[in-house]
Amino acid sequence: MAISQTEAARPQTEVEVDPDILELVPGFCESRKRDLKNLNDYAAGNDFVAISKVSHTIKGIARPYGFPTLEILAVKLEKAAKEENSPLCLEILNSAHQYFKAYSK
């Protein structure tokens, strides 16, 4: 069975997503790309409050959109930011970038 162009263009999700929100996944992915860019900027400036806020938001919305691993990374990032652990924040952000690349093609 052939897939439609819409289905081919839709980013993959890690788990099955409610069909009612499936069409929102591309927008979710674009927003997370912006978040990851902003998080890198915040990490460069050691803005741990901003990192904590953004990662907290990602933590709350990643799983419903089909990205539970992104949720786990956000939990770890929020904790690292609260501990003001810059090297760990950078390590987790790198992991988040690598992870997200695999699912946002």
C-alpha cells in the first residue's frame, strides 16, 4: 500500500499518537527545533532559569505528541539546570539534538 505525500512528509513519532493530533506533529517538531536552538543560547550564557523553564515545558508536552524519550531528556535537563550544572546541560542538549534529528526528518 502506497503512502500519501502528507504521510511521507510527516515526521516520525516514537510511539503511536492519537490520530486527532497527528496532523499537529510537524508543528510540534518545528517548535521543538526552535526550543533546542534557544536552549543552546541559554546554555552558552549559563541562563539556568530559562533552561529550566523551557525544559519544563517540553517535559509536559513531549509524550502526548509521541516523543517519550524527549520527555525523559527534558526531565534530566531541567534537573541539571536547577543544579546549575553547565557541562551536564550541554551533554543533555547534545543528546536531545541527536535524538530529535532521528525523528524530525
